[in-house]
Amino acid sequence: MITIPKKKLQLMLKNKFLIYLLFLFFTSEYISAKNILLIKADSLFKENDLKNSKVLYDSLFYNYELYNNNLLIKLAFLEEELGNYEKTIFYLKFLKKNEDNKIIDNKLNKIIAKNRLESYQKSDYDIFQIFLSKYKFNFIYLLFIIIIIVFSINGFLYIKKKRFILTKTFLITNIVLLLTLNIKDRKEGIIQYDNVFIMHDPSSGSNIYSTINRGEKVRITNEKEIWYEIEINDERKFVRKKNILILN
């Protein structure tokens, strides 16, 4: 048995205690700074100082990763008031992940229709992706329950030295579960400027495929340094990362 000298043990405990105190200090400082920033932003928002409140809310969203509904609603409102409909869509889409309801859908549809954005027309695949994203974890839980039930029944039958049942169901359920777990949500982004170049290749010297305006949605299939590979008209093209707001 390994024994640790008393003095060494006391020193180790003291160091751990100091680390714990430092952790508490920096955590409390971080939370305090975030709360002060939020109070200041809310105060400016109430005073109708849109630009300055937006700067602080942006900092809370991007630097402090605060994604609560109240903040997202205010950011969407501020961007709409400032005429940045592409960022309004971005924040509403983010909000939709937290709380999927008809009010958000109606607001999105109005902005999309008003600005004649063509990339939001849903294909059958899009509808399937939305459905899967919404109910994926419920489906996974259901599959787990089925697997546990079938496994338990066959475990009981094994003890009783009887023939297994529902073996095909067990195998198929496991395969479906593995496939479901490996399905990744499609990565999407919103173009944040007008007349953004879509290039044939990830290079400034490449030929221009076409241009795209702010607010339009693109599906991202890969990324390379300063470029995102996107899927457009069943082809792979490229857009600079700085031109896209990532939704996922």
C-alpha cells in the first residue's frame, strides 16, 4: 500500500483548494460581467437606443454565447428595425430551434415573401429533414425501448431454455438506431451581403459561377480554409466564409 507523507498530503489539499477558489473567482467574475452587460443592454433597449443596445446584445450572443429566447427576440427586432432582414432571419431561425411555433413561422414567411427570397421553398427532402430534426430524439428513445424490451424477453427465454422470438425485429431496430444516430443535421447558412460571388473553385482567381443576395439560404457541404463549399443546383460551388452566417 502506497502512503503519502502528511506534509505532502496537506500541500496537495491546499493546492486543490486554491485551484477551486480561483475557479470560483473567475466563474463568478464571468457571470457578473455577463449580467452587468445584459442589464446595460436592456436599459439602452428601453431607452430606444437601438444601435448601442444592439452592440451589447451582439457581444452577449457572440462572446458570451447567451442564446435565450428573450435575447434572440430583441436581436431579431433590432435587426429588422435597422433594415438588416438577413440577420432578422438568422436570429428567428435560431429562436425557432429553441421554440418552434406558428408566430415565428409567420414572421419568417412574411420576411421571405417581402424580400422575394427564392431559396426557402421546401423540397420533400427539406420537409423530411425538418421532421427528423424535430422528432429525432423521440424516435431514438422509442428504438431504445423496443431494443430493451426484446432483449429482456429473450434473456428471460434464454434462462428458461426456450426459443428466441423477434430476432429479426431486434436486428432491424438496431440497424435503424445506428443509422438514425449517424444522420447529421444538414449545415445551412444565410448570405449576409448583396451580390456575393459564388465561385466554381475555392480560389479568388476562379471563374464566377453566379452571384447571390443577402438573406438567401445555402446548404453547406464542406469547408476549406476561407471558403465554404455549398450545394446549388445540384452542383458543388464555393463562397467565402465571411459572407455567410452559419445557422447550425
